[in-house]
Amino acid sequence: MTESVREGIDITRIFDAPRELVFEAWTTPEHFAAWYGGDAEVPLDRVSMDVRPGGMWSLVIVVPGTEMPFHGVYREVVAPERLVFTLKDATAPDDIEGEIVTVTFTDRGDKTTEMVFQQRGGNLTAEQYAAAEDGWEAFFDALANRLATI
């Protein structure tokens, strides 16, 4: 029996918010800092976003006793339909581009939005992808809560 190799993460969520608002929550520092990291703190002064192809983004998640920096480069920005960006954390080797995240936003016509999230790259082990997927699920729960307040 061969063990399957995990190639990435695929998550689909429906949010009770218009597509433009969901896109804005991904591309505005105040909103992004409020949900990225789930329950962990993301200080707004530690978030940088230049939301355009070739623009860089970074943030730091602060948990008791440690900081977890993340950063990347936007590859594609099609408001309010699609974002493609790279994602690296502090453990990623300098010589790799990082994981590729693609997020598409589809207007369902009833003031709800379908978000399809995909992370690929092959830079993580199956266990790391599983842990990252759990993290993203918690982040998207926080995103749903954020969207309910804006």
C-alpha cells in the first residue's frame, strides 16, 4: 500500500457578505489584521500590504512568548474576483518563492459570497499541510465573524 502525498490545501466557504466586502477583508490592513491569525493578535503596525501585482505584503502574528512573521508577493489582483500571492513564514528557505495561494470570490446573487481558497507549492510535509489547513479554517471562522461586524 502506498501512502498518498498531500499537495496542498483546498477550502471552500460561503460568507454572508457581498463579494466586494469579502475581497476588502483580504486587501485592507485593518480588516486583514482582525481575522488573519484567528484568535491570535496581529498588531496593525506590523501589517504591510501593497495590493498590486508585484507588491509585497507582510504581517506578524503575536502569541504569548513568540512572534510568527509571514510575507509574500502579490502575483495577481483582480478586484473583487481573485487574489494570487506567495506565502512564506520564517522557517521557509530564502531560495524558494514559497507557497502559492489563490483565492477566488464568487457573488452568489443573494449578498453571499463563495470563497474558494487553494494553497499549493509542495514546500510542506503532509503533516504541515494538515496543520496549516486547521489554521486556515480557524482564520476563516474569524473572517466570518469579522464580516458580520463590518
